[in-house]
Amino acid sequence: MAHSHASTHHQHQSNADQHGGHPDRHNSTGNHADQHDHHQHMIEDFKRRFWVSLILTIPILALAPMVRGFLGLSAALSFPGDQYVLFVLSTVVFVYGGWPFLKGLVSELRKGAPGMMTLIGIAIGVAFVYSTAVVFGLPGKTFFWELATLVVIMLLGHWIEMRSVMSASNELEKLAKLMPSEAHRVGDDGEVEDVPISELKRDDQVLIKPGEKIPVDGQVVKGVSSVNESMLTGESRPVEKEKGDSVTGGSINGDGSLTVAVKNSGEDSYLSRVIQMVRDAQAGKSAMEKTADRAARWLTFIAVGSGLVTMALWLILSDHEFVFALERMVTVMVISCPHALGLAIPLVVAMSTSLSAKSGLLIRRRTPFEQARLVDTVMFDKTGTLTSGAFEVSNVVVLREGSSEDRIVSLAAAVESESEHSLAKGIVAAAPDRLTVDEFKALPGRGVEGRVEGKTVRVVSPGYLKENGLQVDESKTKELRDQGDTIVYVVENDTVLGAIGLRDAVREHSREAIELLRKRGVETMLVTGDAEPVARRVAKELGIDKYFAEVLPDKKAEKVKEVQSQGKRVAMVGDGVNDAPALAQADFGVAIGAGTDVAAETADVVIVNSDPRDVARAIEFSRATYRKTVQNLVWATGYNAVAIPLAAGVLFAWGILLNPAVGAILMSVSTVVVAINARLMKMPESS
């Protein structure tokens, strides 16, 4: 069964090769937009050939002697020269409709790798040549209607399959878009000019304004700010940056200004290295397609061999004429490429793609999705995947007698209500009272301040306390630090009232998602750029089997390789650029849809609803799709197993010889069963 599946996949591969690229696996070089347009052109080409061939097949069926005889309409539809009209119509279908398969046959034979294109090409070629000879005098029966219907069904199968496969990936372009195209270069005289990043040299200084993307890898030489690196490192908390600290191109500056000395840009930058890792990991996956080539080759040998052996045996072991033996061979070779087999996989592909899309799962790459049924380990990114990426208040510690938790949060929320900082929303959302603020001011890289009820209130980082000599009892905030919470202090005038702990909020269904995977016998792991206390807390809270903390993107891909080297089939689930190399390296990459386009483009499946429970659904649906594929192939090849021996004449001594009309009935029944079976596919429930 696996061979037949692989051979159908190979049809697509071979045809794509002729047009300049595989539509399902992104080519790491060349113009990605051109590949996308080319893939769309291929789909339109198959669609056009299908409709033209289908329209011409209707009169071909009406003129075919066998079909007319079977329906009892021989006399009614006959007219002088009808066989020549049949020949002309069939020639158009053979040349125009069959062209992709004939071209594929030549391409595969030139490479010495015969596959499904060779099988289809030989079947329609033999049927056309033999039928043409019959029209012009050779005794026998024509196979024009079998030829036409075979071409139509195979074109339909390819069209369905190609529409179901996502267009060529453009994740490398998406990655590159994270880097701004220009930078504010600071000259020796202090003047600032905007220049293309390509013009920057090592040790040039660039100015990064509040809220801007950092254009290069470099070192801060002036300024203080907080930088959001979650898109690149997975670290959920904004990272404070000051003179001497390193910054990474593609991360986002906070509310302060920074002057940065360039260390790496262009091809040497961190983001460019991430791009290269994605490219390398994806290129490695294509080796899996060699299995499909081998399987398709065997199917071709069996079909061609059956036809040749049939003719040879009839000539050697019987006194029948050559024409009889030739007709048996042609019948066998035509039947060897059954219509149902051409639709068995594409119909399942179309149904599974449609069902999954309606349920919030977008299948981008078929092969990894189909192999997801074998996954035994799921590695999760944390920020934006199992957590929402938004902060919530976890704890409030009172550090001054007479104050209260509610009072501390209300004062902090009043000041933070004017701030755009990522922590501000979490504090404001937790406030029991709404107080007003005046004279709001940002303290770049340190916090915010304002006047509340006539007093100066500051919400600041631990660094601010040290700089201003404000002492606090560290033992009271130890639990917050041990949990890996982000801590801000609330200062009224010059008195520290308390500390607020914030943490990345766990998604509503994350715990349930881990439990669903455990029930299916799948091991779970957490791999995150966050600190060890944060990783430990989240893993414990959700019941995750194992965790890896403080893992940078290049190391994330290495962690996936490490687990794979233990013989495990790994699924990676993530949402950001930091996850892209690991998603590409994994056997099955799953992107949380609320994340970046980069993660979605690198993944094999995208979870649109950002519900982590859908990871278990995707794996279960892969298993269901595989079962449906096997069922369809049993029906399709079951027809083959019965029809080929009968067409060859193994029961001729008992007066049983498969008439092509009976073969057509078996073929139709098989095709209908395959179609109905595919339609009965259902999407697993989310719980």
C-alpha cells in the first residue's frame, strides 16, 4: 500500500521537475515569487487540460463501439466515418490532455528513474497506437474511450492534488523582512543620516529610536532602553540594555534611544544565520522523497512486465494469432493503470486538507503531515505557544507596613495606564481601583513615574533601586525570583511600598493539550529561551515531562536533533522566528497561528486558532488520514489484483476472459467506492 501512495506522490514530483521545481518543497535558491507564480501556472494548466479533455470525452464515449454496444445504442449512434471522428477526437485528448504524462515519461526515462508518469504514459501510448492501428485496418477493438477516461481521471487527480498542496514557501523572504532596510548612521561629526544597511561597516555607529527595529548585531555605546527579543530568542521578558550590552538585529527597541556600534550585518548577522539554518534543515527533508521514486519504479516494472509476459505467454503456449495476444497485452497494460488508483490519494488529500482548514488546521506540507502519525515526542516553545505572550500579575509583596496589596497595584496601574510597555497592560488589568495620574514621564530603561493623589509614584526595575540607594528586604521577594517572575517595585515619593511579580500568562487550554498528548502515549518537552526558574515553573504547572531552558535559536534546532538522535520522531511547536530552524529540523513542524508569518511559513501545519490542543488533533488526524489512505489503496489495488489476471486470461481455459467493458464496470465501482470512502473522512474532536 505504501508503494502505491509513494508512486502517486512521485507523479507530482516528476511533473514538477519538468516545470522547474517541486511545488511542495521550497527551493532554497532562486526567485521565490517566480516559483509561486510558476506553481499557480501549473495548477491552471492542469485545470484547463482537464476541462478540455472532459468535454471531448463525452462524444468519445458516445462513439465508442464497446460503450454503444453495452448500452444497446449501436444502431442509433452509428454513421459513416464515425470511427474516424472518434480517432480525431481521441488524438486531441491523447496529445493535449496526455501531454504532461508523455513529457513526464520522457523525463523519467532520461533520468533512468521510471515512475508513475512512465506508467500513465505507457498505458495511454499503447492504447492510442493500438487503437489507431485498428481504425486503419488491424483486426481488433479500439481502446479510445479507455484512453480518454484514463487521461481525464489522471488530470483530475493531479489537479486535485496540486491544489491541495500549499504553494512554494517564502519563509526566507519573510525572515528577511524582519530586518529594516535602512539605518540611522551617526557620522564622526554627530550628524545622523539614513543609509541602506548594506552600506554599514563594522564599528559604524547607528542610532535606534524608541519603538524601532534594531537593524544590526552590535554593542550599545550610549543610552539605556529595554529591548523585546522574544521574536528572536524566545525570552518573554523585555531585556534591559545599557552601555556594553549586545543587541541583535531584528529585535525591537523599547522606550529609550540607543546608539549601537555595528558588529555584524548582512550575511554575518544573527538573523542571516537563522535563515541559513532554516534553509539547511528544509533541504535535508527532501531526501525522504527518494523512497517515493523507488516505489513508483517498482509499480511501473510490474505493470509493463505484466503486459509483456501476457503477450509472450499467449504466443508461446497457445495457437492464438498475434493480434489476440497483442489485444491481451494492451488490455492488461491499460488496466494496469487503474483510474481508482489515480484518485485514491488525491481525494484523501483534498478531503483532509479541506476538513483540516475548516477546523483551524492548515496543512502546508503533505509528507511531514502524513508522517506525523508516527510522532512520539512533542517539543513546545513557551512564549506565545503554551503561554499567551501577555503578562499577568502573579504576586504582590508588601514591603512597607501599613500598605496593602490592592493599594500597591492601584498606584502602579495609575502610572502604567499611560505607558506602552509590555508589562503595563498586565498591571492595569489587575487593578481593583482606577486612580488618575498627572505629569506622567517615562524613565528610559528603568520604568515610569507620575503624580497620583499629590504624590510622586514610580514603577521601576530592580536596577533603579540600586542606582538610587533604595534598600528592600530581598528575602521577601525571593519566591518571586525563584519562580522566574519579572519584578517591578512601586515607590511612593522615596519609599518602596511593595513589589509586583508578573509572568507570561499560560494559555487557557495548555494543560489540557499536554494531557491529551499523554493519553495518546506522546512524551512532551519544553524548550525555551527563558531562564531556568521560568521553564521549571511552567513545566511543573502544565505537567510537561522534560524541559530545556535558556536555549537560543541555533541551540533549539540542536535540541531537536539531539532528541531525534535518540530514535524519537519529533514534533516541534512554536510561534516565532526563534523557532523557525527547529520547526524546519523537526519531523513535524507546527506553528501557532497567532505567531509570526515566519513560523507559519516554516511549519508543516499551522494552527490558526492558537489552541495548543490542536497539536494532539493534528497528530490524530494524521493517523486518521493514513487509515483512510490505506483503505482507498486497498480498494484501488484490489481492482488491479482481480482485473489484471483476468485481463491476461488466466481463466481462459474455463471460458472466463475479462471483457474491457466488464473491466470498465469494475473500474467504475472501484472509483466510486474510493470517492465515497474519502468523503466519509471526519475530523477528530479537540478533546
